[in-house]
Amino acid sequence: MPTAKKFHYQFNLRDFSKIIQNLMLAQPQLYKTNPLGIARMWAHECHRVWRDRLIMDADIELYNTFM
């Protein structure tokens, strides 16, 4: 939740759409027979969009536990 210390923790559908947009840019022939590859790419995009904004160690640990 956003607070005075974590005011930049405002996540919205635009952030989610960045993840989906980049997944859709993947070349299908590379991931058609590799479901683990697409899951890794999804995790990478989540890290890039959401984890990079986290500043508190407790929040990062919680995110890493979830992922």
C-alpha cells in the first residue's frame, strides 16, 4: 500500500499491460515447445515492472517469496 515513505507504490493496469505487451512481442516459435521459457519471461517482466520499484527490504522479500 502506498504511504508517505512508499508513495511510488501506485500500481495500475498500465503496469500490468506492460508485462502483457512484452509477452506478446515474444517470438512464438521460440516458446511454443518451451512453457518454462515463457514462465521465465513472465517472471522477468514482473521483476522489471514491479520489483524494480520496491525500496523496502521487507517488501522485496515478500515479493521474492511470492514469486
